[in-house]
Amino acid sequence: EVQLVESGGGLVQPGRSLKLSCLASGFTFSNYGMNWIRQAPGKGLEWVASISSSSSYIYYADTVKGRFTISRDNAKNTLYLQMTSLRSEDTALYYCARQAGYFDYWGQGVMVTVSS
Amino acid sequence: DIQMTQSPASLSASLGETVSIECLASEDIYNNLAWYQQKPGKSPQLLIYYASSLQDGVPSRFSGSGSGTQYSLKINSLESEDAATYFCLQDSEYPPTFGGGTKLELK
């Protein structure tokens, strides 16, 4: 069974940093591209970042480019999102999702709240 | 960026009815369109990919169609468990973009 479990969220002040993790199981992690997608409270879905299976290709949404870094450790079956210079508009539920072109499996999400 | 315009934003229907939800892309997305169902407090679940392929385990009352810039999700014989918000996603090119969502309420 494919499982994606996010962690690392919480309350953080504007301008500070936070690192999210997503532990994958139930599939060969190193064979799949992975993504972070977020959903602000009561809002729709926004793709944040994508990383290919071997980390050769990385893409970011314009809203986070230069502030967020996606990475992965295939030996640990773990996806990361390092978030810096956080803003109030980054407040959202962050999902990791497996990529098969489309996003076929999603984690349960981890909440990030940016507030003073 | 490709814009995805989803309609309607909300929908109310009765058990057993058939409903359709539309997504219009700002340019041709070559059937690279997926549909998701999201229930409150849950993560999105994939229903349809490549515009019309049914994800394993999804009931056959869900179907997708379309081409070019126009796509639709059809739900036949509505059941109570179908009350949810539905999103479309284009993954034809980066950045992937979502429709604004359709909240389906069962009367």
C-alpha cells in the first residue's frame, strides 16, 4: 500500500524557516518524481514544487522560487521541502504527492502557519 | 501558465441524479487532465487521469471525457458518499495548475 506521511509543520514567525519531510513507503521511491502541493485554509490547490526521481529536474512555482528548496534522499525514502523567508501567504496545508504525470497518491498533509 | 476554469463552483443534486462538471483550459492540454475528489479534512483522491482513464478502485459511475481545451467529469446515479469537492488538474506543462473546484452537495 502506498503511504506518504508528512511531518515538520507548525507555527512559525514571518521571515523564519521551516523544513517539511515526507516519508514514503509501499513503492519504489527512487522510481518516481515527487511534488509538494499546498492548500490555504478554505482555498483551492496550488502546486509548489516538483523533483524528478534522480533529482535531475527541479521546478518551482513562481510564488516560492528563491525561498523554497525541494530535495530528496532516495536511500531514506524521504522528500523534503526547506522553506525560508516565510510569509503569511505561505500559511497552508502542505501535501506531498507522487507523480505519474498526474499526482496519483497524496499524503494526509501537514499544516504550516506563518504568524507573529 | 495554463489557466483552468472550472464550472460550476457549486452544485446541488439529488440522490440518483447525474451531474457534470466542466474544466476549460486556456490552451490545448492534449488530454493531460486529471480529476480529483476531496472530502472535508481529507487529501484529494484521484478519480480520472488522461481525461478518461478510471483510477483503480474508483466506481464506474464516474467518467471523464473531453479533448483539446474542454473536459468534463460525469457522475451517474449519485450516491450520498459523492458529496465532496471536485478539482481538475492539468499536467500538460509546468506549472501544473488546478481548477478552482466544484462543491457538490446532495439534497
